[in-house]
Amino acid sequence: MNILIAMDSLKGSLSSLEANEAVKTGLSQADPKFKIQSVPVADGGEGTVEALVYATNGRIVETIVTGPLGDRIAAKYGILGEQETAVIEVAEACGLPLLLKEQLNPHITTTYGVGELILDALDKGCHHFIIGLGGSSTNDAGIGMLQALGYQFLNREGEEVGFGGGQLEEIAKINSRLVSDQVKKAVFRVACDVNNPLYGANGAAYIYGPQKGATPEMIQELDSGLRHFANVVFEQMGLDLQNIAGAGAAGGLGAAFAGFLNSRLQSGVQLILDINKLERKLTNVDLVITGEGKLDGQTSMGKAPAGIATLAKERGIPVIALAGDITDGQRSLYDSGITAYFTIVGGPVTLEKALEREVARENLTRTAEQIGRVWGQASLNRLKDYGTKHE
């Protein structure tokens, strides 16, 4: 029997690679004769670099960039196996996990380091980019990233503005003369699974500002800055940032990529699955096992397990989903192509305990072994029935 494992990461516990390996171990314990292939997956957020580097036999690059508070930090990105495409998670340079709770302040945090990651990859010969948005601590509409790439944002005195969303109101003029041809010719594909506009009630500041440390007063200021920035861009460049679906993603980085770098904003999971060539890998597969940390109603809305299940469903392949926590949304899970789902938690346990790496690994392995035993016996019974009918 041919089984394909494509687990997304269990956030805060296991990476996609680790989760796949745990499931593979359990299946092999049930029946060493299973033919198993593992495909690391992601949805454009955490784990995207690792999944794509592994899938394409690429490499990880480590460098030093400007962090969200302007200090120098270590960050990494990936170069795919063909050596011409870089994959970057913006959270590496400006993510929430880089800051303590008391340090969160989208008024001053910057995306400058994202631009430095792009420049480093350009220097290494990359001219195609895959960008994973999500998890940013910023609300600067991507001007920090654009400043690193050569754009100048000047105030009324002709001086370049500083870092952070609080500087957007100061912008009076945009200068692109220092942007290199190398940057202009680069091709960006951006994984973006939200449709928020840049500003307004559903924009970057109001929807995502609170989780980045913004107070109600700060949210109003940030939203006003985003609106002002969009107006300046429209007046001077003719770009309507507000009406780009996903412009508000990652504190406005969606607008910067789509408006200034001519990027395609597209479904993260579809982008990753396309690069991973998952559709081709489903050939002759009898069972797919996927999953993530939590399965709920949001899973069917652009998450990796649903994207995988949809492709499998088109080919009549059953899909089993595993998760640490399963809540509402059962109907939508079935509709996406998931045949059945199971929690890997064996009994009452605290969240902290369930998230421990070894505990999660053991739970996945144990659950996969049980699935393997049932699947193996069912397959054996089918073969016996087939033999009896053809004697």
C-alpha cells in the first residue's frame, strides 16, 4: 500500500518535517511493508522555508539584518535547489516572536530587515522570490523594506523619514531613483491568505494592530498614517493600494509587495503545493495522512490540510487528518475532502504538556501506528476477498 504523509507543522511543537517523521515511524511499526513518501508542507507562514528547501534539495542561508526595533539580529532564508529562487518568511526579520510582550510597538517597529534579506539573496544570484507573509510585528506599510531596497520616503523638509508606522504621516514625497535594476527585474510571488485592505475598519491597523501591541489611540494614528501613505502613493505614482486585496497583510507589507514590486499575492497553500509538486506525487497513492496543530472551521479556509485534501479528493484518495486539538467545523472539513479526523491526545492533559516536543512526537507516532494497523488489516481483507472471488 502506498501512503503519502503531508503534515503541516504543529505550531509551537513540531515542524512539518518532524511531524511527518513521527507519522512515518508509527506507520512502519504497524507494517514495515507500507510504501511511504513524506512531503513537507506549509501555508506560507511558519515552516515555509524549511518545507520548500527540503522539497527542492535547496539550502538555508544565515545572515545578519536589522530587526524590528532597529538592532542587528540573525535571520535565515532559503535558496531552492535550482539556485535562482529565494524563499523568505518575513517574520524572520520582523516577526512577533522576536520581541518580548513589553517591546511590542507597531508605532516604531520596522520591516527594514526584510529588504536586507532580499538584497542578500539578490547578491547570491537569486532573481525569483517566494515570500511568506504573516506573523509580523509591524504596521509600516512595508516602507522599511522598501527603504532597504533603495526607495526614499521624504518628509516636507526633504529629509528621509525614520522607521515604523508612526512615520507614515510624515511622508510627503517618494523617490525611486536609487532603486537598482536588479530589484526592479526581480519576480516576487507572495503567499497571502487574507483580503484585508490597507486601511479602514478592516485594514491592517484595526484588525491586526492589537496583537502587535497597539493601543486604541495608536490604532487610530496608525490607520490615519496608512490612509495618508496610500493617498501620497496614488497622487505621485498612480497606484491604488487600498483596492489591492490583501494590501493590509503583515502590517501593509502586502501593499508594498503588490504596489511597488509588482508582486502576485496568492493563496499560500496553493503556492507551496504547486512548488512541492504534490499533485504529481499523488499518483498511485492509496491513502493520504495530513494534519496540523488544530483542526477547526478555519482549516478549510486556506490551510494546508484542506488544500491537500482537495487535491486528493479529486483523485478519489481517502484522507485522514490528525491534530492536537479539534473543535468546530466538522462539515467544512468533510467538504474539503478530509475523510476522517482524529485527535492525537490520548487523555486529559494541559496544553503546555501536549505541546512538549517529545510528547507530541509520541502522540503522533502512537496514533499513526493505530491507523496503520487498521488500514493494513482492511487492505489484507480486501486482498483475501479478491483472491476468493478469483479462485
